[in-house]
Amino acid sequence: MTFVTALFSLLAWLGLTFFHGLFWVGGPWLKRGATTDNRKNALPAVTVIVPARDEAASVTACLSSLLEQDYQGAYHVILVDDESTDGTGDIARRLPDPAGRLTVLAGKPHPEGWSGKLWAVKQGQEEALLQLPRDGYVLLTDADIIHQEDHVSTLVERAQHEKLDMVSEMVMLNCASFWEKALVPAFVYFFAMLYPFRKVADPRSSTAGAAGGTVLIHRNMLEKIGGIQSLKGALIDDCTLGAYVKRAGGRLYLGCSEQAWSIRTYQSVSEIWHMIARNAYVQLNFSPWNLLKALAGMVLIWLLPARLLLFGRGKNRVVGGCAYALSCITFVPTLRWFRLSWWRVLSLPLVAAFYMMATIGSAVNYYRGKGVSWRGRSYEGAES
């Protein structure tokens, strides 16, 4: 029975490695300097919407990087201060803005049925659509992300060159502290396993997703799906947006960014636990059955190979070792993106066990009535 289970684990890894959209292969990336030739042509208007709640520590760096973009088309930035208590809006209003590119809106209290972030984005959308032309784009980004000066130009060039309705990127996450180096790269790796970037871009695949740190969407497509209000209860808003766009016949791009970085830090293991737990059970549609299947699958592909390699004998150890080797090999490109040493692949089963426990913790929080909490707000049972 053990050998059959071990064989299932190896077959699962062979399927993931070779028949799951090459989720583990690095990229795709939008390259720096790729927009040079197209800057001679007329560029569409872009309006950036930045929802911000208690982001005093990062809003200056974020908005400064957006205001310093070299984009040659019509360009505007809207920050929506989502009832911050730390002076986020006041800090934004004091920033130098000689070109008049920045508007700061005081967000209204969010009504029942809306997630706070999406309500802020919706208010920014209303302001943006007043002036944005039909061929323009809306860029959604977070207030803890900084952008290289040619980032917006590169996003628009890719959207136009490949006739894409939405371009999204997983920004480089902060990875400096001990716990960040140990646990954060796996977040990107597991995300790519759930939403293989190449499947997201394939119109023939039903897989749809996005990374909320950078989402460029064409105005016509945003209106076609009913605007941000169509997502109002979504707790995983980026992937829900990607799903709506793909169902509407839109073309997607999802990749890893070399031009945008998150400056949000995670100094303790509990902060990373909360980052995972706040949405893990949402991802499983609040289903105990989906939770059991997910945990069984994670045991099969992460824990069993390591156990067989360490404690198995004969053919069980060989098969388990092969499965473990495949898991390690597929993790290497992610570590390279984070500029971390290859030996960190060895701890992947322990990291996976941490993510499993956080997923269980997410379910426990839900059934204890805590729901999803973020930035001082709690949401229960909202649509994912």
C-alpha cells in the first residue's frame, strides 16, 4: 500500500512538472526598456487608482514613483483615502505635484456587502471614468508598491502589442528578514501552482487569475464586466477580476515583475501566518470538503516524499526521493527570482507544512466567526 501511495505522489509530481502549464518555469517578465520604439506613437490615456487605508509608512514612496513615471500619454493618479486614521490622505496631499497629475479623494464609509478595498477602488473608478477616453486604461495598484519610472509605459506597450484586455504582474515581494526569506518565496510558488501564468494567458484554458499589485485593464473591458461594482463582495478581488474578464472573452497576461516592488515588510512569523490565513479558506470557497481535499493533496505531494526519502526503504525510498527531487527542482526558479540560494529548496516540505497549518487556521477562524480580517475590518461569508 505504501508503494502505491508513493507511486501516486511521483505521478502527481510528474503531472505538475510537465502538464500543468509549466507553472514553475521563471517568468514571463515584462522587460525593461522594451517600450523605446513605441514611444514615438500616440499613447492612450492611463488613470492609476490607488486605494489606501492606513498606509502612512509607504504612501510617499508609492505615489512618488507613480508621479515620476516617464509615460508620454495623458496620465493621472487617483489616491482614494479609505478612512485612514494615520494621516495617509494628508501626507498624499502634501506631496509635490508640479504637473498636476495627482487627485486625492476622501473615501466614504463603505456600505454593507462591499469589501473595503473594492469600495475604495469603485470611488476611484467613478472619478477616473469622468475623463478617461474610450481607448484608455485603468491601472490598479496598491499603496505599498513602488514602480520603476518606465513601468506604466511597459505595461501599456504589452497590452497594445498583444491586444490584451488586462495585464497583471506579481510584483517582487519584500524578502529581507529571516522569516521573509524562509516563507515568502513559497507564496509566489504556490500562487503560480494554483494559477499557472501560461494557462491564464491561454484563451483555450479556463484558468483565470491576476495579481492585485499591478493590474492594467482597458476601459472598455472594465465597463463590459459591469465595472468594479460587479465584484463588490469579492475577498480575492484580483483573481475574481481575472475570471470575470476571461469569461467576458477578454485576453489576459499574468507574469512576474522586474519593475515593481512591494515595500510591505513581514518581520514576524505571525504576520506571514495572517497574510496566508486571511484568504486561504476563501480560496476554498468556505467548503470543508475542499479543505479536506486540499490537505490530502498537500500531504501527498509535499510531506509524503520527504518522509519516504528519510524513513522509507528500497523502492519506496527511491520513488519518494524522485518525487522530492522534482519538488526541489521546480522551486529553484522562484528562489532565483528572489536572489536566494538554491539550498532553501531543502526546507520546502516544512514550508508547505506551515502553509497547511495556516490554511487550517483560516478555516478555524471562519467557523469561530472571525471571518476575514484586514486593516481593522472583518468580512464574513463574502463572495470570493
